[in-house]
Amino acid sequence: MKKTLIIGASTNPERYAYLAAQRLVEHGHPICLLSIKAGELFGEKIYTEKIHFSDIDTVTLYISAKNQKEYYEYILSLQPKRVIFNPGTENEEFILLLESKQIVAEVACTLVLLSTNAY
């Protein structure tokens, strides 16, 4: 299973980040959660500070490109295998930076990847 960090996690069931967390858990993928608002989701704490999680396979982004810059170094420090840019989060500058560090940058939808068994 692929341990996944959701940046932009939400406790609002109408948000795509919430649905992604739900589906990741349903598919057996461990989740770590980071957001500007603390909380809990599916038994996991939503952190507001950049915690150094270990063994992150995938980072999935639910924050706009303009809000990603402050996360560049943090995400790189986690050394994930890939970063998923969900619809509306595309960021060419960050994609090039990730690729220069041999991290896969995937412009895709986490929900679609899970529903098609392509995650």
C-alpha cells in the first residue's frame, strides 16, 4: 500500500480532499493529513504544522499553485516517489523542481486513479 500525504485535507464531506482521504482509506492506503485547520479524519489527526512523516510514497495536493511555494522544501524533504497535482493545482514551476530531483510529478485526479485501479 502507498502511504499518502494529503496537503489541503478537509473535514468537509463536500470537498475533494475529504473524498480522496475516504477512498484512500477504503483502498487500504495509509494516510497522513496536513491543512491550515486542525481536526481529525477517519481516525487520523489533521496537522497544521509541517510534520516530518516517514515513508511517504505519494503526496497529493489540494492547494492552489500560489499556496504551494511554502511547501516546496518540505515536500522535497519527505522524498516521496511522486506528487499528484489534482485538477486546479497544476504548477509548472514545482513540477520542474520535482522532476529535477527524480520525483514523479503526475497531473491527475487521485479519485480517478483510485477508481480505475491506476493508483
